[in-house]
Amino acid sequence: MTLLLAGSPALALVLPLHGIGGRQDLPIPFGLAVGGAAVAIAVSFVVLALAWRSPKYRGNASGKPLPAAITRTVDASWFRWVVRVVGLVTFLYAMTSLVFGVDRLTNPIFGFVYILVWVGLVPISIVFGPVWRTLNPLRTLHLLLCKALRQPPSKGLLELSPRLGLWPAALGIFAFTWLELVAPDRATIPVLQAWMALYVVITMFGAILFGDRWFSTADPFEVYATLMSRLSPWGRRTDGALVVRRPLENLDGLKPLPGLVGMVSALLGSTAYDGFSNSSAWIGWAQNQDVSMTVLGTCALIVFILFVLVTYSGATLLAGRLSDSSRTSLPRLFAHSVIPIALGYVVAHYLTLFILEGQRTLIYLSDPLSNGANIFGTGLLAVNTGITNHSTAIAVLQVLAVVGGHLLGVISAHDRAVALFPRQKALAGQIPLLVVMVGYTVGGLLLLFSS
């Protein structure tokens, strides 16, 4: 995706979501970077195989309890309502730009949705844990409606089948990334209004039908934030206590729900397509075709998501065969190991965009209707572009993010493998997953260098 940025009505520039830095910015040759990354993951696998022969993580049963005062505050009704009100007021304020704002790029709604919410969900969830569940404005609206009708929010008109799992959220992720990366005129008010209207109607109608469980299974933003919060050090133990634990131990407690593989495939595949769609090879080829860019982009997005789904599922099923532990649930049981990889891709592709355009969006939010208002006193501020002076450092950080995410994925997969597979077969069972992860690493670096 590229985003048209308007620093003033007379100035516009196109900034790729990769941010600053590309192949020419790296202080090491491209081949050495890719080869070194692949070797690093392979060596880490050998080290883990020799030194990590039994599972180390205890998931939701682990963690050091936080002071009782913190737990009482977080669990207090008044505190939760403060967080809910903040989320609801922020949402309603931003929606004034969507409903009543002008259709130009100085309207802050574009940055609010595509930057502050979509990209900002990641740092918020990692720093504060699963806070989006309380911040979610639609969940708050549903709660207020239930209180007005004197109905418990968990009660719906129908029972939601547990087999549905996270598949609705996976479809929602595809729908949003299609809007963000493919849809024609996506940076126009009518298109964003139509998508947001569908999102609100489907989400609220589902909550009325199935109760508030619908948010945790179908709201793409809440499910995305919940998955990323598993990389946070904060969690809740099985006895209800708020605890601090190792992030990968927190990740180990993720429930292998149906649709989890589809969800992580949609996240990783869409981010990979984002990088691919900015490559000169794709742009040059697509512009010379008789088929519209929308059709080509839609097909390519689907192919990237299916590629992750098929390669990952195939590797885990093959792992089961090699370890004499063949079972159809293995893709779900190992899906948590893809989340650090997705985080690495997000950091590599979106970091500079979040820093630069996040500032611009906060400036524009002082004038939601583009009529000269300066509600928060930020309207006359300028974007600090100092980060653009450090392109080499950013390029190195991008590579480290991709490689680091994959290393964490290898560790998570290894710990799960030694817990599930017979000890003498655990090493052989991990080889297909290792091959796929090395492939994802090389592919991620190729996408970074191609922009």
C-alpha cells in the first residue's frame, strides 16, 4: 500500500508502507543478509535441539502475581468504565470526520483508521496487554444497549457454534486488508464510509444474535489485538490473578481455536502482499496487463494468504507424520509460533509509516471537519521527520525485526514440539516447520529489498 500524504494543500508525496530504507541502504550485501538470516535460524534450531529437550513454558498457569493494589484497580468497575468511555469518546470523535468531514486527505479519518487503529493496535497490545477488549467502542455500545434492555451481554438470540472459532475474524482481516491495499478509491470518504458501515452493522448485529462472545470470535480488530497481546509480558493466570510472565510463555497459553490458522495466515499473507505490491517488478508487470489493478490485486492478495495457509499447514501435518504423531489439530497447536513472525513483518513494514503518519494524523485530529479549528492545539505543529536522516539504521532494524520474529517463532515451535512429539522423534518432526520458517525469512527480506 502507498498512502498519499498532504503536508499542505499544495504538497503531496507518496510514501510506501515499507517506510524509509531499502536495498541500497543496507550496510551489508543483499545475499549476505539473506544467507546470514537463514543460517542464524538454522543454527538456533540446532542449539535448541541440543539444549532444550523438554518443554519450558507453562502457558496460562505461569506468571508472577502483580501487587494486589494493581489487580484491584484493573478489576475495579470504575476503572473499566473509564477505559470504555475513553475508547467510545475517541471513536465517536473520529466518526465525526467520517460522517461530516470533507473528502480530502487532510481529513484525519484516513490516518485514524489506517494508522492509529490498524497499526497502533500492535504497540498498544504489547505494552498494555489485551486492553482492546475493554477499549473496543462497539463492545461498549453493545454493553450499554444490554444494560438499557436489562439483558446480560453474554445472552444472545442464538447459540454460537464453537466450531466457527476465529474464521469470521479471519474473513474480516481479509476484508480490511483488501480495503487498505486493493480497493479502488480507498482514500476517499464514500468508500471508507461504506466499509465502516458494513463493519459496524455486521459486528453489532452479530453481537445481538450471539451475545458478546461474537466480538472475540468475529471482530477482526479485537481478535488481532488479542493475538498480539500474547506477546505482552502481562497476562491473567488460570486462578484469575494478574501476572507478569515471559512473553513467549504468554504466547504458549493461546487456545488453539478453529480458524486460528486462517487468522494468522491472513495477517502474515496480507502483510507480505503489502510489501510485494510496492515492488517495481509487480507494478511494472501489473500496469502492462489488460486486467484491472483491482482484480490483479485481489487475486494476488488471496494467493499470498493461501500460500501461507497451505505451506504452514502442510509443514505441520508433515511434522506429525515424521514424528509418528499425525493428527489434524497440529496446525492449530503450532499456529501460535507464527504470531512473532507476523509481528516482525509488521515492524519491518509499518514502523516508519506509524511514526511519521501517526504524527500527521494527531495534528489533523485538531481539525476534524477541516474548517480551521484547532481543538487540541496541535493544528499548527509540523511533522518531525528526523527519522528520515537515519535510513541505514532503519534498514538494519527492518532486517532485525524479520529475523528476530522468525527466531522467536522457531523457539515457540520447538517448545511445543518437545511437548507434543515423542522425544526421539521431536527433532525430525520440526524439520518441515524449520524449512518453512527459513523460507518465510528469505521471502520477507526479499520483499524489503525489492521496494
